[in-house]
Amino acid sequence: MEEITYDELMRIHAREKGSRLSAIPSNFYQLAGRLLASYDKSDPSGMREYNNALKMIKFIYQRRLEKVFNYILSYDKEIELPPEMLDKEREIYNQIVPIVKKFNNETDHELVCQKIECDKTEEQNISILKTKTDKLKIILLKDVDEFVGVNGSVIGPFKQQSEIELTAEDAEILIQIGAAKRIE
């Protein structure tokens, strides 16, 4: 029978603090439940270890959910979903992305209709909006590790002297910290 130990749980917990989904068993939550059930809660040290394990499991769940939501918010960037994503996490992604797409299209339509006639098709309105999205071309003055952008998507890593194009907000942050300069 497959099991997960407290030490393995600690390793998963540590890996999950990073920005990417870590590889965990597909039945992680079942295994974690078995680990919790194995503790003798009548013993103070058993209860302490139970509480610590429970906190780590809750952290892992919450952190993975945050990462899934970052992928949801980045759906339009055509980022490939990582193989480390559990089936249930992929199911959440697949159910929520259509809702976010619909909301984005409705919001885009509302934004566009304030400036132009709305008798054009939805696609024409959205294409006009997308051409107005501010992007800046920058050159990196030093290596940049991956980071979470303003819209929640993971950006990078990039090497020094790379020329890249980012949203104005993300580019301005790199410029302000001295990691990049604008290309005219």
C-alpha cells in the first residue's frame, strides 16, 4: 500500500513554496489523509505532529490552487499546462477558463463601446481593443529570474542583453529596479 511520510510531506511543502507546481502523487490528498489518520491524537507529541502535518497539507492545497488560478488568468497567453497539474486541478482550470473568457469578452465589449460604435461584430471590437494594449520593448541589463507579472502570470526567466516585449506595467517595474531599459 502506498504511503506518504511526514518527511516526504515536508519536502513537498518546501517545493510548493516555489512559483511552479511541483510533482506530487496523483492521489496525494488520499495519502495525506491516511497520514493524518495514523497519528495518535491522545499523545501530545502525536497531536503536535498531526497539527503540523495538517497545516502543511492545507498550505500545499492553497498554494497549488493559487498557481492553478495564475494559469487561469494567463489562459490567453497559450501557456502549456504543466504535467504536474493534478487531474482535479486541470478540471478546475477547464471549468473556470470559459467563465473568465466570457467575462473578459463582456468587459472588452463594454470598454470598446465607450469609444466606438458598437454595431460592429464582437470580434472587430475586441481586435480594436487588443491593438490598444500597451506593450513596451526593453533590453535587459542583467539576468532576471522568473517572476509573477501584474496580471498574475509567470514571466521569465530572461538573460542579460535579451530584447523582450512586455506589458507596460511589467516593463516599467523592471526599468524602475534597474534591470532593464526601454528600447526606442
